[in-house]
Amino acid sequence: MNQNYRRNSASQQMYVYGNVVTKPVYDPDRQEKLPERPKKKVSRQVKKNRKKAQHMSRGYVVFLAVAAMLALIVCVNYVRLQSSIVNRSKNITMMQEELADMKEENTTRQNAVMDSVNLDEVRDRAQNDLGMVYASPEQIVEYENPATDYVKQYEEIPKDGVLAQSDKTSR
């Protein structure tokens, strides 16, 4: 393979013509070491205080152990309550599904009963088999009921048809 080299005099770089170019060897940049800071002299009292700060007393260890136990108890109770809530939620869902099924069954049975009753058959049987007849116009007594639409008859209806009068109408 024939390679042509040409130097550029302005920048002193080498141009390589061809399809194979060798990688140039780079020297790694060396980081300059920072000068070490001179160690400050630490007094004896400061060393003693640092050592004392790193030491844990028995009371502190007992306190940490009790706090860890309380945290563990709280966590266990939380998990137990969460499990109880999930179980109750599942039970409620199951009961709601059962209630929906019962309501559907009840509606289906009610519709079946309502469909099985034919009012024309009831009227025919009442008139033909039991001898019932419709009321004649002279048997019908109309009356005014100012209180409600529902009436329970405890005594005979007066001939004038008025069961009760309010104070406003009597004046």
C-alpha cells in the first residue's frame, strides 16, 4: 500500500493519505499533585472531646434498644391491622355480591309471581264461582276526608258523608 505523507509547515501536523491511518500515541495528561496541607496541631482537650463524642454510654444504648423495640411493635401492629382491614374488605365485597344475587333472585321470583296472576281469571272466578257482584250505585257512599287519602273505618259513615270538619270550615 502506498501512503503519501505531507507536512504542513504552519502547524507541524502530519496528513496521511490512504485508507489506513495509525492512531497517534498520546501522552496522558499528568495531573499535578496538590501540595498537602500542613496538619494543624490538635490540642489534647479536643482529642479527648472527639473520643468522648464517639463513645456511647450504656444509657444511650438502652434507650436506642427500647426505641427499636417500640418501632418494631408499632410496625407489627400496623401490618396486623392492615391485614385485618384487607380481610374485612374482602368479606364486605363477598357479602355485597351475595346481596346483589339475592336481590336479583327476589326480583326474578316477584316477576314470576306477578306474571302468574291473571286478573281476568280472578274476576271470572270471583263472579262465577264465588257469586260476587259489583256494587250498585245506591251502595256507594261518597264522603270527604280532609286529613289523608287512607281511611280506616272504626264506625259507621254518617248519612251526610262528612266524617270530620276542621275548625275553619265550621265557622
